[in-house]
Amino acid sequence: MGVEVNNESGIEVEVSSLQAIAEHAMRAMKVHPSAELAVVLVDEAAMSELHVTWMDEPGPTDVLSFPMDELRPGREDQPLPEGMLGDIVLCPSVAAAQAQAAGHSTLHELHILTVHGLLHLLGFDHAEPEEEKEMFGLQGEIVSSFSENPAVD
């Protein structure tokens, strides 16, 4: 799986861990082994600009997803075709504040946000209660399975 992580945020982040959680999530969602994903970490100013441009909302946000080939989850008997999943943009400073409020590490929050962004790239959303239940359930399962056994990935 091609996962490229670029840290342009100016904040120290374990890039290899973000790459590992992204690869773990891609396998969990039966994404084709040749599919490509880009994860970019940016500062609050850059995230604010993206948030206004693409969502018409002010201020920085934690994660934005930009799908490319509009791939959807694969199945056990039929993985996704090859393609570009797209880009996930993370803001570590926003993640750090959220992590502190949630009582866990910034890295764990970035893991959650990476999986969240990937699920958006695969067509999941949380606008409606049923969608939210499905998406956040999957997100929790993927993050938990990575946290329980990261050495496998």
C-alpha cells in the first residue's frame, strides 16, 4: 500500500505511526494493496484556509478529506480496485487540544483522525444518526484493533 505522510505542520509527529495506522485501516477496509493515500499535516493557518475554501467554515478543523477516485470499501471476496484514495489533511495542534480534552495522547487522536479521514475517503459520512453510528463504530473498531496489536502492522 502506498501511504505517503508529509509533515508540514512544524510540530513533531511520529510519521511512521500515522503511516502504520493508515495501512492498518486500509487493510481492514479491504483496500487494494496498490491503492495510494497521502496524509499531510499542516499548521492552523493552512488548515483554516482549507476549511474556509472547501467547507465554507471559519477557523481550523482537525481533519479534512479529499477523495480522488471515489473508491468504496472492498469485501472479503472482492477487494477494491487499484486507485488513488485521495488526501487526508490533519492539523496536529487542533488534535492536541482535542486529545487533552479527551484524556489521551495527541498521537492517539491523530490515529483516530487518520482513520476518520480514510473512512470519509471511502464514502462514509456522519450527517445522519445511522450514518454516524456506522462510521464511528467502524472507526472505533479499526483504532482499537491497531492499538491492541500494532506490531502486526
